[in-house]
Amino acid sequence: LTGIRARRKATDQPALFGGKLLATAGITLGCLSLLTSVLTVMAGFGAMKEVKKQVSGGQCVGNLMSVGRALQVHAIDHGTYPDSLLALRGPLKRPERLWCATDTNHLVSTNWDSTSADNITFELLQPGGTEADNQTRAVLRCPIHQSEWWGDGSVHLQQGRIIRAP
């Protein structure tokens, strides 16, 4: 604004006020500074979205591992994986583990009484299978991230990365 005022004075009264070229340069640099600030803020919002996506993806992997461990406990107790993830009520203490944090199609359930197949994100790929049969294949999948929990306890991510169970 100061540059615009100075340019106007230099244009209206050139004998009294000089520096029309300098005022124009000030206006140009001010506009570039404003544009740079706006672009920086927009890039920051984009980076925040990516961080949020990675964090929610991390929660998804953590939930897959928790449900996978509950499947293993069920298999130890009963000899096979259950036919439904709802059968994990005993070994899986928190039903919200059956939900992906980025899932907008299902409502998260915080207690077993309100948990149904309608609010479970994950898909059981090998119902009734045994641990021995499923060591080298996917047992559980997040349809949003395409992450898979395998019978050996690992999680296979869409990008080909494998997270081994501790």
C-alpha cells in the first residue's frame, strides 16, 4: 500500500516527489512477497494432510496387528480362525480396533454391544482357516489402504513394504 501511495504521488507531482521507478519496484516485490506467503501456507496445508494420512495409516496398521494377534489367540483356543471378526470379543478387548481411522463408510463402535458387521472396516479373508495353512498368505485386509495382515504376523502394505511383528 505504501508503494502504491508513493507511486501515485510520484506520478501526480513528479517535480516534488521522485522515485516512480523505485515505487514500482516496491509494489512488485510486495506482490511477490504476498504470493510467496500464500503458496507457503498452501504447501503447509498439503503437508499437514499428508502427515494426517500417514498417521491414520499407522493407526490402521496398528489395528490390523491387534486384530491379527486376536485371530492367533482364537486359533490357539479353538484350532482355527473364526468365521466372523465378531467372534473376537474375548481376545480383542477393544472393538474399535476392527475399524480403520480413515474409514468414512462405517461408524466406529466403542463397545461390543453396539458392534456389528456393519461397523467393521476390516475383511476376514480366511475364515475358519488354521494358522499353519495361513503362514504365507493374507488373512485380514483393510480395503481402504489395501494393507494385509498375514498369518505369520506381518503386515504387507500396498507399496510392497512389509512390517514384521515384534
